[in-house]
Amino acid sequence: MGDINTAMTEQYRNDFLKEVEANVEEGQWVKMCMQCGVCSGSCPLGPAWEHPPQEIFMMIRAGRRDEVLKSESMWMCTSCYNCIVRCPRELPITHIMHGLANYAHRLGLAPKMNPTRRFAKMFWKNLTKSGRVNEIQLSVGLYFMDGFKTGVARAWAMKDIGLGMLKTGRLNPLGFVNHKGCKDKNGIHKMLKKAREIEDRRKGFAA
Amino acid sequence: MADMKIGAYVCQGCGLGERLDTKALTLVAQKEGKAHVVREHEFLCNGQGVAMIQKDIDEGVNRVVIGACSRRAKAEAFSFENVAVARVNLREQVIWSQPATEEARELTQEMAADYMRMGCAEAKKVQAPIPNPEHGTNRRVLVVGGGITGMTAALEAARAGYDVLLVEKTGALGGFMAKLHKRIPYREPFADPQATGVEALAAAVAQESRITVFLNSTTTRTSGAPGRFSVDITTESGQTQTENVGAIVMASGFTPYDAAKLPEFGYGKSQNVVDQAGLEALARAAAAKGEPMRRPSDGKDIKSVVFVQCAGQRDATGTHLKYCSGHCCNTSMKQAMYFKEQNPDIDTAIIYTDLRTPGNGEDFYRSAQRKGVIFTKGKVASVDVNSSGAATVHFHDLILDDKAATMKDVDLVVLATGQVPNSGVNIDIPAGAEDVDVAKAAEQSVSVLNLTYRQGPDVPQLRYGFTDSHFICFPYETRRTGIYTAGPVRRPMDIAQAVEDATGAALKAIQAVENAGLGRAAHPRSGDLSYPTFRREGCTQCKRCTVECPFGAIDEDEQRYPQFNESRCRRCGTCMGACPVRVISFENYSVDSVGSQIKAVDVPDEFSEKPRILLLACENDAYPALDMAGVSGHTSSAFIRTIPVRCLGSVNMIWITDALNSGYDGVMMMGCRHGDEYQCHFVKGSELASYRMSKIDDTLKNLNLEKDRVRLLEVAIADIKRVPELINDYAAKIQEIGMSPFKGF
């Protein structure tokens, strides 16, 4: 991953924009933004973003590579799709945000302790292991993400909901140990490996 | 007049019969109005009613008073040949403006009776107008300027069957468009620059047999009036020939704002900074050689181009142009595409503050984005060019709020400077000095039309040197009848808009020659046959009419009396309002015709608690608003007596003093908005009225009357709810200050 990570970008040159177009999912849309700001105004989490989507798009065009890729902003997206619905230029903003986050992650530039990133990693691992999500493992993992003490506190806070789910048969505690994966686990692993290879080749990541 | 015979008719339709005692109204007309024939009819505007009136006319009635609906309704039904008609508005402004209650009945009837008296008084003083005898019948159209606007206007007029003289200052047709490499697209899919097609257009003009082209020529003297203009066309070598034309289209175009005034952007310091016109020249030169565009300073490959929008435009400091020229955003996109066509890897950035893409520019904008033109919202502070020719653009990034943003190693900087109109001499003494464009000062010394009009050699300007046109209602009209400006001399615009403008102006020119040929007025009193005349022996040669005519219609004759040039006149009556000795009148509208209506009103005594308020309402906006208020059921004071006037500019002070002297308790005037955002149909009428009325305080003081006895108001045609409120407010005010002491004298 080394080479691409140190790529030099000059301010207000198209290099970074072109990089985004080539490597980021739906990145070819970034140039179509007309800077109206409707996305930023529509985002329910807007005030919490350091750089709302409108600004991210401008930063990409301004060649601010590091600032964009190291940003926490796109990790804030909750996929509510308000921006996509409202964008007068019909940019798939939600997808671009996820695409940027993913790209930053692949480059190793994404903020390490970002909770969304950590959860996403956990989810991916959980899912791909058996080809099917193990819900109880995932929730326990999420609770205890920041250590045992906070984990207990989080689980305790959720106990009523947990018990309710247990009563109505929505939660199987045995699943923790007795998880049924999908039939052809190895097939899934092979498929994912192949997909990864293709993506890496296309986007120039070292294998 | 000895053989004057008045017929007065009162309609009973539309509820008039139920709400009013129409019999009593006919008696008023007969006894007080001295009508010879009076009749009621249950449905006056139907065939039977009209036939009844016509029969009386055939038997000798020559003045008709119609007590029915507003003059704005049923105009066709109640138009009788060679007979003056006075319309008494009993419907909209009497029964519909008053509550339909038993208590209101008495006041409503009094109101109707007064209006009948006024109608009869007016009928005595007016005559059916005959066409002016001075009209000319020349149907040729002169087009000044051979650019896209001028060529389009010439072709449109020619194809409509009118002969055209096309005068072009330079040695070839084409104007600014001939200097362009390509033009902003004007056809689907609005994605790529298109060929200008200027050669084909110039060839079409040359081939058109109805068009005579004068190259290297200017108009050195223009006199006359619509239908009979006389124009001297002088060639560069000094040969002059005089031609007669019926109307003129002035399409003198624009000059790009001088980029040399923008040294902060590096213009003049480096060849690598050009204006948009400069870039077109580069593109044309490169295309002619079949080569790509190169850096002007050293011929190196171009890798990066920056477009600076609003360079010397929309300037708040007052140094440069204050306005937006409208075309430049689209033009910069087009020019950025030249580079993208040459090599898609060339970085092209457009730095803008507000992207404005008129017409189908939004599609063009998207196309530019698709091609990779980068748009950066920012304000450029300066451009430095180093010794090797590379430029650095310093700007404030407005999205990222980075005041120190820079673009480095830029090979070419293009400045989007604006359009400065070639409008000739500014004949008005500028009202606000800050509005005078410094850049224009030099060019202003050269006149375009060289009119021999008393008010000056060119058409009046509104702001920033653009010619005055009533752009809400009559965009092509100037303040010189029969002369139409089109293209960027009227307002900043691009080619597509100029083509539309030229077509409109050509049609207006055709209308003008046709109207002039029949001795009729042009807009807004289109078709009006009346024209101003003056009583020579009464004239004191004060020149106020010649100075104040908003259309420069009035010249001076050899004996220094006003010469009206009827075909240039728009019939607003501003001269009539201006005349201190009241010698100017129209056959169907005069100081006397309105004055006698004022005097015809029955003014009750001081103790009656029935004040009388005169309302002089502009017939273009205020009077329709009053009508529509009635239609919408908004009631207002029953003490108001309304007289429509052609324009507040035609209001003569004598009407005000007469009204106050004869016991009216207040005088209201309603006219259109004036000033820079004026809505006055006669441009200056309401402004002049407000100026004149600002002097009324002295008169009121002399009469020992309160200031509030006279009130001037600006209303728009849409003020349907506001107008009755204004009336009621004023009626309440009059109630407060009490009755006029002048009653019964």
C-alpha cells in the first residue's frame, strides 16, 4: 500500500480528484457537485460533522488529500439517504461517503479509533467467518469493544431489552457457542478472496 | 360648440338597477348635466342597448355619456365612430365599492349622481380625435450596427417585407461575434461550443435584396419623427448621403471592459493573462494554424488554465463595473472546453462567486463538469506572474473559507471582464454621481445617432450607460419613439438573447412605422389618435414642456415656440401637466376637461359631515387596481370622487388648487413607482408629478390649509387590497383634520 499512500498532491490540481474518481466507489460524481449545500443542510447529523459533504467535495477538488482521507467526517454517515434524495444534481452522496471511508481505511489513513470503523471491521469479521452474522457475538463484541468495565455497564443498560428479546424468542443465548454458519463456508471465503483480488488489482493496492 | 348634443344613458344591468335610482340619475344628467337625450336601459351593452345609442347618434347626438361599468370594460360595445364618449363608472367604483346595505343607499346614490355630473361635464369638453396631420409614411427601417443583433434585426424586418438600411461602422459585418472562435451552444443538447455561423449570417444579409448595407459608415445626423426620420449616413472618407426612414433599430453593441484597469490580476504585466476576448483571439489564431493553443509568453504547452469570473464586475467598491454581464460564466465554461477539447488533461479551473448560467446554461454547466472543468467558489485577490511566465492565483476559497488559497504554476489566466454598452452620449445630467461609470466617460463623447432633438443627441440611459427601456412592460422601447435599442446596448446579454432582442426590436420598429403612417400613438396608448396642441398666443416660451417631455418629442421652432413632433409623442400629457399657463391640450383630454369634472361635483356644506375627496388616479395602474378592488368586493369611503388621468405627469397644479378652492377636503393622487426601479408607463411622469407636488406645501400655506390636504401615493396594479385601505386611511385623516374652510365660496 506504500506507494499510493505517499502520493503527492498539489493544491487545487486535479490529481486527487482523479485519484478519487479512479479508486472511490461513485467517486466520478464528485466533480458534478455544484456546491449548493443542500446535502449539508439536510444531514440530520450535520452539525456533528467536521466537514459536511459539500465541504468534502470541495476539499477533494482543492487537492486536500490528507485532510479528507484522515477525516472522521464521512464515518459519521448513518445512511439515512436524505442527501441523496435532496441533491439537485442527483449525486449518490451516501455511497460516496462510504466509498471515501472505505478507501481511507484501505490506505490505512482512516482514524484508528473511529468507532464506526471499528464496528465495521468487527461486523465484517463476524460475517465473513461463517458467511452468516452471529448476532449475539456481534452485540457482545460491540459492548466490550472498549474493555470489560464499560462492556458490563453497556450490557447492564440494555438488559431489559435483552430479556424482552429472550422472552419473545428473538435472542438465542446458545447461539454464542452453537452458531450455524452457511453451508459452503469455504466457497464464500474463496469468493471474497477473489473479489478482493480483483478490487486490489483495479485500484492498484498491493496484494 | 353650437351644435353640441349630449346623450346620457344609464344602465340597469349588473345590479345597477337594484342598487341605484337610475331614473334620478337620468334627471341629474338632464337638469344639471344639460343632456339633450337621457335614457335608461336594462342591459345597455347588449345589441339592443347599443343600437338605441346608435340611433340617437344618427339623429344628432354627438357626445355620449354612458353610466354603466368602468371604461376598462365593454370598450368595444361602447365605441362609436366620430363621437366623443364619456364613461361613468357606476359599477366597479360606485355600487361594487360600497356596501349593499340600506344605510349605505343614500351615499351610494350621491356618489353616482356626482359621477353622472362629472361625465356630462367631461362630455362637453372633449371631442373625438382625428389623426395628426404631421404623420409620415416612410416604411423603411434603419439598423445601426452590423453585429449579430443588427444583422438579425435587419433580416427579420426584411423578411417581414420592409426595406432595411444597415449601417456598420467597421469594414465588415459580424461585430463582436466575428471575433469569437465558437459560441455558447444554443441547441440541444447544450453540451459543446458551437460554430458561430456568423459568415453564413453575413452572407444572408448581403444576399437579401431588401437590405442595403453601408460599411465603414456612421449616422452623423438624425432628425424627424417616426415615419419621417431623415438620416445622414457618412462614410469614413467623409461622403454623406441623406436617407429617409420610418423607424430605427439601434444595435450598437458593447465594448469589453478594459482589462488594463485590473493590474492586480496581472493584466498588462504578462502575456499569460488575457481577457475573454483575448482568449477568443488565441483560439482563433491557433485554429487557423491547426495547432493547439500555447502559452503566449513562450509557446510552451498549456497544462493549467484559471478563469477569473467577475473580474472588474459586480464591484462594490465603485472602481469597476457594478453589474453582472450575464454571459461571462457561460463564456468561461465554453473557453474551458476549448482546452478540454485540445487535451482533457489540461487542468481548467473556474473561480466564481456566484455561477449564473442564463438560458440553457445549466445543461452547459453540467456538461463542463462532466468534461472535468473544475469550479471553485472563491474570490480572486491577485494574480502574480513570475519571470518564467508561470502565474500564481491568490484567492479566498469561499467554501473552505481559506483566505490564503492559491493555485500555482498556472500557464494561462483568463479574466472575465464585463460588457460596457456603446450607448453614445449620456444626455441626462446624472442624478447620482457614483452611478456614472468612469470607464464610460471617454466613449461618451461620441454620439451614435446624432439626433437633432432638443434634449440631446442620443437615447436616454437608465443606469451604467445602458439605454432606458421599460423592462417590466415594454423592454424594447426607448424614450425616443420609433427608435428601438436591442442587444447589449440595452442590457448585458449573450448571443442567444441578442437574437431574441433583435427580433423583438425589428417587430417594434415595424409596429412604429405602421402606427406612424396612420397618425396613431405607439405604446402604451397604442392606437390613440389624439395629440397635443397648444394655444400659441398664450405660450410664454418657458420651455418646460420641451425639457420635461420624457420622450424628447418637443423641439423648438424658429420662433422659439414648442414644436410637438406628434409622431414622437406618446400622449401621456406630461407637457400639459407642466405648462404653467395651461395652453397645451388634447382633443379628448385637457386641463379644462378634467377641471370641469372637478367643478361639477356637488360639494355639500361644512355642516353636512360629508367631505369630498378628489382622487386623481393613473389610468395605467391605479385605476385598474381601483376597479379590481370593486370587483373583489373591497369597499371604501363613499366620499371619494375619482378621475382617471393618463399619467400623474399630466396632472396640472391648477386642478389641485381649483379643487381645494372649491371646497374639496382633500386631494389624493395615485401613480406608479418612480426612481431607478420605476414602473411609470411614461418613464418620468410619476417622478415629475412627485417633484411638482413637493412644491405644493407653499400653495397650501398660502391657502392656510393643512399639509395633509394633498397626498401623493405610489401604487401598483396588483395593490387591489391596499388601494381601498389607502382611501379609507386618507378619509379617516380628513375626518381628523376636519372639513375644509373653503366650502360655499
